[in-house]
Amino acid sequence: MRVVSSQAHRRWAIVAAGTALLCALPAVVSAWPVPGPALSAGQLRARMMASARVAYQGYAESNADLGLPALPDIGDISSLLDGSTDQYAWYRSADQWRADVLTTAGETDTYQYGDLSTFEWDYGSNMLTQIVGTEPVRLPRAADLLPPELGRRLLSYAGKHARVSVLPGLRVGGVDAAGIRLETPSAATIVTAVDIWADPRTGLPLEVQVFCRGQAAPVLVSQFLEVSFAQPSVATITPPEPGPTTGFDIAGLPDVERILHGYGPPLPASLGGTSRAAGVAGLPDVAAYGSGFGRFAVIPLPRGAGATVLQAATAAGTTVQLGSGTAVVIQTPLLTVLLAPTLGGPVYLLTGTVTAATLERAALQLPDNA
């Protein structure tokens, strides 16, 4: 039998303790208190808003639990806003960036290459697609969930009337981040708070959390797990050249202005007690009402497309009686959608981060429902 001396026991205890400390080091570093920012909430917000010029590269993860129903032609959007999305990003400027979405099935890369050209590379199908043209509105894409883009969009959407306060610091992706909380005084919205942490030096948003009424946990979280402020090379954000075995296609954007033009009478200056806000350039028949997180949009849909969406929504939502007509409401933790058909006219789509009651009051005052 071998006898181990007390001195050897001490040596092994030191080795074991050192190993345990080494394994726990990432968690210890992450939990270490972060010094509070020297910036005021207003100063930090201004830096975040001005961070579109800040170059970066990193790995981000977003988690959403919005409970969107399956509606026609938005399958990719439903999966994007219900579940986890992992992506690598390289960003030089607003018109020079790349975002790679990683899934169990493969990888899809998006390249922004100048003002008018977006490229999508699908590894699974070995296909490169160039998307040309401008778009006044579009469906969400994965890159919209990256913390910098999401944070700046929510700051802009919140408007000047949102209350802003300083949050305790947080270490995000290895950076000591400073945070602010946005809260809105509007009773119409279902958003209760938006928390954004950013690099205090550059203002680049690094983590975003969105809280909604009736939900204890945030319904949307986007954060960098790794981030660097090194500027990516031009070669990194340049789309690949099509090869002999690579498919290539050019796709034009749909003419949204033509599709949505003239499908209903002019929308009024106010709806449901809220004033009409500035609309989308190039879409005179689409209107926005209210401000901040209490804002909602009204879109007149052509009868064919509107009937298709209404039929799908009826199976997923709740019918409500509005005046002499029946509307359909779809309520998610973050977004409310109401579809109101009219007799011989358009199907109105009303949507926003607002309560169902807000949209129902507005729908009662639509031209064909008055």
C-alpha cells in the first residue's frame, strides 16, 4: 500500500482548486461587477443613435417568443420571430456589411453591397441571388435582429417622449457595457420597457431586451456573445463570385407602391383618438397613427390578397364585431394585428405594438366602416 503524505495532499488540493478556478473563470469574469457609466442616460442614448458609423464584427444570438401564427408567405418570418437565431456579422458601414445565419440545415449569408444591391448566398442550394432595386417597406430579415440594428431601430421608434433611465452596467461579449431603459407613458402600447446595453465609448448597442405587458421575462433578447471593433476587410463583406457549379439569379423587388396604390378612400387625419403621423415615402395609401411604442399602421389590402390573408387569420385569431362588420384580431406578446373587411372595398390591416382595444377603436372609424 502506498502512503500519501500530508504535504502531497496539500499539493493535490492546490492543483484541484486551481483547476476548478480555471474552469469557473469565464463565469466569474462575467459576474464581476461592471463599473457604472460616466455618461448620463441622454448622452448614452445619443451615442447609440449615432453608432451606425461604428465598424464591428462578432457573433450574436437572438431569442424571440412572439407566438406568431402561420400565415401565407411569411413562413421564414414566423421562424425568425419564434425561436433562436445565431449569426456572424461583419459591418463596415450601412451599405457594406455581411450577416451569416447558421442553422442545423446549413447557412444563409446576406451581403449588403452598395446602396441598391443585396446578395443572398444559400449554401444548401449552392445559389447566389442578387436582389436589386429600392424598397419603401419590406419584411424583417435576420440582420434586423443584430443588437446594433435592433437597438437603433427601437430607439428611433420610441420617439422623444419615452422616459430614459440608466441601468446597471453589464458585461456583454467581453465588453463592459453601459445600459439605458426606455419606457413609454402611453397606455395604448403593450411594450412596457426596452433595455439596451452598449459600448460606452462608441455607443454600439451590444444587447437588447424587450419587455411586454403580462410577460415576466423579455419576449425578445438579442446579444453579442463575441464582439470586436476591428474593421472587417473589404474582401470579407464582398459576395462570392459565381463559379461553374454555382447557381446565380437576379431578383427584383416587388412594386409595393403599385400593389397598394388606390385600394380605398383617403385615410383620415386621426383614428381612435390618435393623430396621423408621417407615413412611408412612396406609399401615400399607407398611414401611421400615434407615436412611440403606441404607434400603429393602417394598410389597405387589395381584395384578392386581403381575402387570402383574412381567411388564414380567421383560423389563427379571434373574431370581433365592429359596427355592422366582423373583424379578426391576432394578439401576440409584442404585436397586435387586426383585419377589417369592408363591403366592396379593401381589407384593412391594422398592426402595431398596441393593445387590441386600440386597433378596434381605430377600425370603427375607417372610411368604409363609419
